[in-house]
Amino acid sequence: MSSSLPQVNPTIYSQLLAEKAEHLDQIFAEFNPPKLEVFASPASHYRLRTEFRIWHEGDDLFYAMFEIGEDPKKDRTLVRMDQYPVAGEEINRLMPLLMDAIRDVPLLRHRLFQVEFLTTLTGQVLLSLIYHRQLEDDWEVAARQLQEQLGIMIIGRARKQKRVLVQDYVVETLQVNGQPLVYKQVEGSFTQPNPWICQSMLEWAQDVSRPQAGEEKRDLVELYCGNGNFTLALANNFRQLLGTEISRTSVAAGQYNIQANKIENVRIERMAAEDFSKALNEPDSKEASKFNLQAYDFSTVLVDPPRAGLDKATLEQVQNYERIIYISCNPITLADNLKTLTLTHNIERLAFFDQFPYTHHAECGVYLVHK
């Protein structure tokens, strides 16, 4: 696992999974948590979103990634990628077809810099072709022919330019405890790259937040809610759900997803987590009136923060909730945040979701209940 690029080897995946789980046990040992729940990924072809540099070498053209050494700016080794077992099967099927289709077409090849694939379990493919030149109408004619030839959707990008031939998103359908959930995933915005692990995460979150027998449903607030990935999946466990997100694109996708899934008890609003915390602390503020916070009875908060974890103000805010669901992409910052959260809450559940096999990265879930 010393390579910066994942080295896919299904025969040793179980061993590597166990080693990562053991490492997480060591990181969280100081909190004396319950037994770690481990959720495995498919051992190959698990990532449905990926990007490649395009390398021009004489008449040849190929996909490339870089092996990064100790100095990321200087120590970079080019690696040719004719196939990529990390990526989904549909991406691997299309990789050679795309290269063969554009290699001898100057309108499509000239100054092509990068290719990004966004695919779904349901077979949709959105391809972004990124150039170091402006794209004229003749490029679009050639791109539409390519689109028809490969049966995909294409976007062309260049500096301050975006040409969308069909649409700039795919629509994914995830199966969560037997329930299909529809998600609009917009090109260039964050989505979970491993849908099998995403389904496991959503099912786990449903399980930990399910009301106990005879318990009355209350309300949930989610910070950093993105396109509503978790919020929508938890709709049946709560009376009302409010999600906040700073990205306009993600908020718009979330609104689409609410309607597509015909869910009536979820709101997603554009606001930074820090501003929402202020609204909760100042009921008479403009921010508070925007959310009509008096209508909510929040029992649970769900946070899925960036790698840096929760800032101090948000960390203090979430301690006011009876229950916390914390999804983390960085166990180190999670452990640091838990030093504060466990002063007021007990860890009831701890999970490891192997979102990125064959790497040191680990996605974790923690369910905490107020002491």
C-alpha cells in the first residue's frame, strides 16, 4: 500500500481490509468504543467516477495518471493507463473505445488535456472532455457524432467555457434496504464515488437513527448535506428533516432529488454550517427566521464534514443535540473531534466503510448519544 496509486489485487483485499480495521481500532482505542462494524467494498471496479490526464506522444494518445513521491511538486512519475481496475466496468469498457474514436480526429484530439468519467449503476455515462483551447461549433459537431457513436453524454470544457451537449448530470438509483432512491449527480460537484459503500453507509445511518419501539418521531438537521444523500435516506425515521449546504449546485440537485423521490418532510437550504449555528443560537436573527426554526424539534444532527473535520463553533453546536451521527473521511480529525464530543456524549456505534480500497483512506461512521 506504499504506492500513491491503488494497486488492485482481489486475492489480498480481505487481508488489507482487516489491517485497516485494526489500525482504526488503535486510533479510537482511547474512547473505548463498541466493536467496530466493518463494511467491505467490491474488491475491484468499485469507483464509478474517475479522471485521467490525456498524454500525447507522437501519433499515440493514451490515458495517464501520476505516481506521486515524497515531494508532490517534483517527484511525479507518469503511468500509462490502458485499463484501470479501480474504475467501474463500464468505464473500462469505454476507455479503449474512446481513444480509438478520437485518436485520428483532430477536432476532438487537438489539445485535449483531461477526460472525466461519471457513471451510474443504472448505466448512464457522462463524459467531460477538457481542453487547453477554446471549443468552436465544429468541435461540437464532431463531439455529437462521438456521443452518438459511443451511446454516452458529452460535455466540453475549456477556460471559462462549458459546452453541454445533452445535460451536465447523471441520475443514479441506489437500493437502500430494498427502497430505490434517486439522486441527481452533477458533473464537477461532489458525489460518493463508490455506490456500493454509499448504500452501506445509508443503510447503517438508517439503522442507528431508527426510532425505538413506542418512541415518537422528532426532527433531524444535517450540516454539509450535499445533494441530500443522507437526508433523503433518513426521511422515514424523522418527523421533519432540514439540510444545509453552501454549494448552490448541490442545493439545486438536492431540491431535484426531493421531488424525484416524492419526499415531503425534507427541506434543503443554502447556508454555511457556521451561519446555521449562529441562527440556532440567535432565534430572533434573520437567518433563524429564514428557516422557521421554531417549527422544529431537533433531536438528531448529522454531519459529514470535509477532511479538516468540524470547526470549533460547529463542534460546540452539535453537542447541544441528544444524538449525533458523524460521517468522516478522515479518522485523524474524527478522533480529535471525538475528544470534545465524548465529554458530553457516549459512542454507541462505530463503523468503517472501505470507500477507497488499497489506500490508507478510511470512511468512518460514529453514532453518539448524550450522556
